[in-house]
Amino acid sequence: MFEEYEKALEKHQKSLKVTSLPLISWDFYGLQMHEIKEFNTLQNNWKDKIVYVDIIESKKVIIVTDHNFKIIFSSRNVTEMNGYNYREIIGKSPRIFQGKETSEETKNNIRLAIKERKPFKEVILNYKKNGETYLCEIDALPKFDRKGNFLNYIAFEKTA
């Protein structure tokens, strides 16, 4: 029932036409708590849990994909790294960050690790929303449920 409420609230918030509001300290707290709650709900079925706050405090971006490798979660600090709002990339492939100068060898290494459901760590040339390039260090892990079924990939990213 709580999840239905959250989905309805999210749908309502997306429909609002408000572009800016004055910020107070509780706004920052509320945004962070919502993000933590969203992430914790996502990892409910994972065998091994991750302490979200530890990752965010290390200034890493968190991106989670589903079994079809579509982005289902992104920490809000993704905007600082590449200019995309976290909502813009939901439902997209992480390939949205790649471009013509991205190394085929690196992409193949990542593809192979994903195919074999193995962790990987790579530095890849990615593209910001404005077209500028940046080196991105990706440390990614497959996530499984308690029965060993593959559920998600989680990537911890930072500029290299």
C-alpha cells in the first residue's frame, strides 16, 4: 500500500508546472531522505545490501539498471557529473553517455562482464549532456536475490 501511495505522489509531482520555489533547510533534508528511501526500496530484494549514505558521501554517482539494462535509479548528483537530470535518464540505456570517441575496446570489456554477470571496473570516455567529454570511472556490480537470480547492475561512478 505504501508503494502505491509513493507512485501516486510521484505521478502528481511530475504533473506540477512549478519551476522554482524558495528553498529552506528542510527541503534539502527531504530530498535526501526521499532518495535514500527510494534506493532502499530498490534493494529490498538484493542478497547483499549497500549503505547508500556511504556512497553518496564519497561523492560517487549511483546508477542502477534493471535486467534489460535500462536505468531505473540514479542519484541526483549525476547532474554535477554530466549535466543530465536524474529523471531524464530513467528508462534509458547507460549508452546515452557514450559517443563516437568512446573506446570500442572498453565498451566490449563492459559488455563481456555484463554478459557473464561479473563485476567490472573501467574508465570510459563519456559525453556530458552538452556534448563535452569526460573520463568516467565505473565500478559496477551485478546484484542478485537470495536465490541467486540476477536482478540489477549497480554502478558507482566518478570523474576520473
